[in-house]
Amino acid sequence: MAISPAQVFATLLSDTENGKRCWPERRGSKSPVPSPSPSAEREVQVSATAEVSAPPNRARVCVLVASRKEAAAAAKSSVSRRLEYIVQSVRAHGVREDCITVTKDFRRIENAYQMEAEVLFSFSCNFS
């Protein structure tokens, strides 16, 4: 991976300009900033910007499947069918079993039953 050099900008302040700056220890203070003595050291301010990029080599995907039905069996069945299809599709694309995590949640909400399932999988591939 080739990385291009970053740009750095620096400014050397004179004693007069340095006295006009707010020192970090004085931020928030209501008293005026003291002017530096003539023997005060000069201040160098440096700012930099850089950018690095690399092509991705891994992807993480999260799929959430949910169903709310009046009958508990109907909610479970609806999510289970879709969940099975998603997991089979992921495996068919070469994702290993240890890279697939399935989390299920079943609860009663008011007068209905809700089933949620989350499929989290990650795979490495050559993105172009």
C-alpha cells in the first residue's frame, strides 16, 4: 500500500503576537492574559492533515428479522422460515459456520407475540 506524504504547516510567532494568544492554562479565566516578558521563548504552532486509505478486506453484515402475530406459533414460524433462508444463502456464498452468529428473542407484547432474530456474519473477500 503506497502512502503519500502529509502536509505540515508551521508558524513561528513573534513575542508580540505570542502575547495576544490565550494560553491553555488561562482558558476560561476572567483575568487578562499577562503579556510575556521580553525574554520569553518564542512559540511554534504546528498543524497537520493527512489521509490514508486502503481497500477493504472484510465485511460484517447484520440482518434483523422480526414478526408480530396474535399466535405464538405463527410468529415463530414466520421468523424461522426467513431465518433458515438467510443462513443457507450466507453459507452458499462461502461464509464459514464459525463466522455466523444467530441471536433470537421471543416475547409477548400487549396482545401479540413477537419474535426477532439477528444474523451477524463476517467474511473476507477481494473487493474490487
